[in-house]
Amino acid sequence: MASDQPRWWHPAIDASPEEALALEAAAGQQQRFAQLDTLASRLLTAALRGRPTVSVVRGIGPQAADSVAVVGLSAQEKEWCAETFGVPEQQRRGAWYLPQKLSLKAGAVNLPHLVRERPAHALTLAADDSAGVSMVDGAADAVLLWSALVPLFETLIEPIRVRAAGPTKTIDDQRQLWSGIEERYRLLGIASDVLEDFRFGGGWHRLDRNGQQHARLRLLDALADVDPLQLVTRHRIQQLQALMAGFAKRSKTGTALARRVVTRALQPVISGYFTGDWLALLDYLQAPPHPDEEVITALPEPRLYVGMSAQAAGMAAEAGIPEEEIHAMLAAFLGGPTSLSPVEERVAALREWWTAFDQAHAVQRSGMRPLWGLVDDNIMAFSGQDEHGFTQQLYRQVLPASVNEQVDRLWQSVTLQRHPRSIVSNPHPHQLMAETLGPALEFWHGVALTAWFVCEGPYSRAPLSGLADYYSRPVTALRDAGCPVPTGLFEELRTAERHLGPEEPIVRDRTELPVDTAAGSFSLTMSSSSGSRREGFERVRDIVTRHRRAWTDQHLGTYLEQRWRTALEDVARAHHRHMAAKGRPPTLIQFAQFATAAANQWTGGDLGGLYTAIGEPAPAQQERPARLLPGDCYDFARRVYTALGGIAVDDDLRMNQPEEAQRQWQLTSLAVESLRYVQLHEALGQPPTSKQFGSRRLALAWPERETEGWSLFQRTLATLTDTSPPPSEPAAGTAEASPGLLDNTKHVLTKGANAPLRTESVAVRLITTGVPVDVSAVILTSNGKVRSDHDLIFYNHPHHDGVRTSSNTVTADLPRVPDDVHTVAVIASIDLEAQPSASFDQHTTWQAEVTQPTGGELTFTPAPFISGETVTVAMEIYRHGSGWKVRAVGQGYDTGLAGLAADYGINVES
């Protein structure tokens, strides 16, 4: 970092924790952490002595967030934590990087308590204490845990956690792992003998269950004997040393912008020790702000551009121009044929659909078929008849054709989150429409179906008296939306249930057999029944209809506006948060991460239409490839099932040929997945490869699995979509051609070529010209995804699982790479903070050199990119059989690191 005088923290970067703390104290900077250090020390002491530290309250329902609370805080401490760690407070100080949702390993903090109180089940209970927390509403305790307490406790309990996981790596890996644990303990000032039972070769495997439990207790006792303030402050300074190193790397020519320094790994450090305040960190480091630094303290309120057509007359009168011109200008602004926005179109369609839905339920009578299937639940069955009253696509038989056609048209297309450049076919428009209606449809359709099955049978999952509990999730959602269910509905249904007729068995088969005996002849009647029914459906139906219509008259309009307004405002706020955190608008791929669901529901998958609705310019226009999916995707999936060898499955087949019945179930799954395959074909512009499609996770119903099944699956779909069959590709895990062994000479690789490697260390060095380039690596499993965000190796996380980065080189120690790692991708990315307009072109080029210690060299020089690419996958080191190969890739991304991150499954906020 350029400076006239060395900063106090420069020597602290590489100093021991004790020396770094002394430097910090001498600079007068230690006092700023006193309150947090004291609180963390007290909580640590209580935890090591066996007191619970965190309370986790589970959310009700699959989408509900959990909540966490730090136990034992005084009123004064709670007030201080709310001001210091509260999400709104941190955001007012500029911490817009805080995630909206957070998976919090609260069990790490409670593990000492569980080891003492529930030793036999401590690890299982601690694992269950992971919480999915929403960071929108306050969440001060969650931020305190995430940023300060969980990292501290994870370091201290690491020996217990590692021993609980068992030896999953090689002997050398285990030695390295325990060497790292001992080093972390040494830096915290913990005597090495406390790990006597735990360390590699210490005899842990010879301990029985009680012996291992006592070893855990001895470790906790030993930790409790160490000065807790020493543990807390030494852990803190190590976190800050990593922050200092990252700051120094990015500030070689002056103070860097916050967004260049605050990586995902350092976000908890900023929030935990500097209250999310970048300026407080600069004060700690005695560094001036960057002249272009802007700390955003509040986000603008969302402004939505929906419903303007209704204001056209007033706008025309005010401007003194014909109303038709206003409508024409609005149509041009919205990019559609009329001045009606896509959202307004869908609201009108939902109203019309609701009217038809209500009428269908209102005229339902005893003896008719159930209305299960009126709402598309994406239940596909091709191998037999449903015995419980489900009719696939019943809406096409019951609802008016005009209503169905409108749903087909408005919800016929979607954007796939991972492939947002194209708007593709939606195989389930009626299901997406139902999701757009949300909890109102879930509740009112569910209650009407329950009323039917209670009365008409064959069985019901809940009695009428239990509907309030059974549908508590949508009832709560409607109440929170300000559109509550009428209070008298449940009481009337409870009363009606008491007046239903007695249960009558539903007879399915009746057979009379003549029997002759010496005493005479008689008939033996045999019957089989399935479930029961009770007289009185029409009375229950009328109660539900009356309340549903009352709710519709009072709340439907408000409810629909609340649905679209909430969805669009959430997108607008996420866009503003990204701007505040990154200093630039999101790319199309980044926007798709938080906007796809809203676009699919309210703008037909058109991200550009959603940008218009929130008043922001779209960074790119999506393509609309030719539609490959037919209009009736259920019929298409049924034809796929038949073409793959699907047959009707009956009870006889299930009983006498269970293996074939299982195979037919697998074919059903493949037929359903065929719709996703064709979607991907549209999005990619070509048939997806087995890796892109994820064929490994499917049960391919042929003896040779991928070898036979994948190619047959592709050929079948090519025939049914009238497209060219894809070129043959090796199935996942099969061999591919390669040149000779890597010898002690120099070879040149062309794009796509590969070469074998010796199973030793391999270094990939990138030589670049033109602009500063960052070199990083991504560790991938066999499905092409990272195991966690830790699998991104870069300057702030320079080594992991045998892979390390240093300057312009990625080195992989192949014998030390874990067995579950299949590929190491070497990445080059232009430093856009240094040169925002730069891209890989004829002026900015790179070359890769691959070397191994025992000799030999490979080089790869790609042709210049021409489409504004700023990131490239340069090389891949990957497993091949029992060995390793390297491949020249040269794949560029014009969507930046976000595009690459989306492909690899890395959090795009990293």
C-alpha cells in the first residue's frame, strides 16, 4: 500500500497473535473491541462449563425461516447487540453484503453443553441445530453468531468434530489435518497435550464409546482452564490478520474500494468486529478512504411501473394530447402491443380463472368425479389408472376453453435461472399459474377437496374439524397478507361435520357364489370395500362456497395486488442492494438469481419486462429460440414413456414382477425429466450433454446405464421433437482419447485437447499481457459443481484440499486431492476494478504453461476472444481412470465471475 509512513499493522500481518495484539494495543486500537471481547469471553466460559448458549426456534412450513437467540444476555447486552449487529443498523453503515438468508451452524456453539448434558447424542443434536435464518427483520443475534461466535467455537471444537466424522482421507491427509489443528491451538495459546487423545496416532480408535466421551469432557475441561479472554482476543486478531492481508494486497497503490477487499470470506469479519462499517475499518488501519468510495446508508424506495394504462386519460388531459397517443407511448415503453402491462394482463387472467374455479366447486354434487386435478399439481402418471379420484389435467375438461387458452398463452414461457439468456417453453403453464395465485388457491382448493373426500370418500387426510390446523400455513400467509380467512368458516365446518350421516363403506367389487351342501343350497356374497362415505356433502359444499365468495368479494383484488407488488418490490430491493454492495448494476445472470421467479410468474419469463416494471434498464435482451416442446406437454411425456418401453402397470405386475414394476417407475421419471431436457435444448441451442443435464443423478432404466440409456434417451427425444440427433458423446465416466504420455519434452495443446499427467504435483502458470489478471482455481466434483463455497481458491483463500494459488500460478498436489474431487478448473479473470472496460481481446491475451517436477511442459495459447469476455476457464486438471489428465479449455464468459459462479454452483455474492 502506498504511504509515506509504514502503518502499525504492516508488521502485524505475519506476526504471532501475541505480537500482533501487542502492536494493536501500542497503536491504541484494542479498546474498540473491548465490549465484544468481554461478551464473547463470558459466553465462552458459560458454554465450556456446560450452559446452553443458543436457542433455535424452527419455522413452521417448508418456506418458513428459523430464528435464533443467544441465551443469557442481559437487557443492556441485548440493547448493545441490537445496535451493533442488527441488520438494518449494519446496512445503515454500508453492510449491504449481508445475505438475505443464512444457514447458521448454531450447533457448534451449543456442542460443549450437549457433550456435557447429552454425551451419547451430542454430535447428532448439534448437527440438528443448524438454522436457516432470514436476515431481513433485525436478526442481531444471528449476525453476532455468524460473524464472531460460530467461527470461534468451530475452531475450538474442531478436534471433536473431526473425530466424530471419522477417518475419511489418506494417512498423509490425516497427518496434515491434525498438524493444522495443533497449529491453530498453538496460536490460541492452548497447550499441545490437551490433544493427546485426539491427535493422529494418539490411540483414539482404541477408546470405547465411554472412553471417547470422557476424552471429549477432558478436552472441554482443559479449554475451560485457559483464560477465555486470551482465546477470544487471539482468535479475533487472527481474523483481523487475514483482513489486513487482503487489504494490503488490494491497496498496493492506495486505499482500495471496499468492494474490492470485502470478499465473502471477510464479510463476517467486517460485520463482527467493525459493525459492518468500512470507515471504522479504515480508521483502525489508519488509512484514508478511496476518493471514489461511497458508503450507501439507505436504499431508494422501489418505484413500480404497473397500471399506467388506467391513468392514460388523466395523462392525456394534462398533456393536452389525444389519449390514443398516450396509449401508444405506453405500449412502446412496455415493449408490447398494448398499453396494458404484462402484470395487468396476468391479474385480469387470474380473476377470470378464479371465477371459473369458484363455479366448478360451487356446482359439484354427490356422484360426480372429484375435482382433484382441477389445479395442476404436476402429478404425471402413465402406467395405470388412479384409484383415489385423481384426474390428470381435469381443468381442460371442466374449465371454459377460453380460460385455459389464456393460461396457456400467458404462462407458456419461462427463464431458467442458470440459462437466463433465453426465454424457453414452460411445460406446466397451469402449475405456474397456480403458484402465482399462491396460498389463496392452496387454501380454498384444499378445503373444497377435503370437504369432498370427508363426505364422498374414499378417505381424507384431515377431518373437517381439523382444517384450521391442517391448512395453518396458507391461513397464516393470508392473514399476514391482510386477507384473512373468514373467522366463522372453521366453526361452521365443525358443526356440519357433527351432522353428517354415518360412515358407509364404499363397495368396489361384489361377487355371489352358489354353495351346495347336504342341508341345502345358499349363496355366498363376497365384497371388497375401499374407504367410506358420509351423507351431507352438499351442505358442506354450500358453507365453503358462501365463505369463499365472501372472501373473494372482500379480498381478491387486494390479494392479487399484494402478490404482484410484493414480488416486484422484492426484486427492486434486491437490485438496489446489489448496487449498494457492488457499486454497479447486476449482470443479467446475477439479476436472474433473484428475479427469475417473479419474471416467470408476472412477465412470462421476460427479464426485460421485469426490468421495465421496476424502472431499471436491462443490460441485455433475451433471445426467444424456436419452441421445441409441443402445446400439450403431458401428451409429449406420455409419448416419451411409450417410446422408451413404458407399459401399463397393474397389481399383477407389481406382485409378480416387482423388478419390472420398478423399471417402469424409472421410465416414468425419465419421461417427466424429458421435459427439462427439451427446455435445456431450447436454452442452449443444442442438445444438452449428459453433464449439463445431470444424467448421473437419474436412474437410467437399462443394464448399461449411461452407456446404453443416455444415447437411447437422446435419440428418442430427437425423434419426438423432429430435431437432429446429437453427435455421440462419451457418457459420464467413460474413457476419452488422449495423446501419448507427458514426457520430458515440450508439447503444444490446441483448444479441447488433453494430455495425461503423472500423479504428482502439477503447476499451471498463466502468462498474461495487457491488463492485470487474477488467477484462481475451482475444485469440482464429478457433477461439475463445487462441494461448498470453500472450493473457490483465490488470493484470500489461497489453499484448500491440495490445491493452492500463488500470484499467477495454480498448483495441485494430485496425491493429496480428496477422492470426491474430480476436476480442478484454472480460472483467469480481468481485474475490472483496475480497468472496468477491459476484456480479453487481441490486446489482452494469455498463455498457459503446465509443468511437473519430474519434467515435461505443455503450453496452450487460445485465439483472442471477440465477445467482451472478462473471465475464462483456462485449463482443467481432471481424473481419468486411476490417473489424471489436463485439458486445454479456453472457455470465456462475457457475464463475468457471476456467470462462471452460476455454472459451478458457487454463491454469486462470493
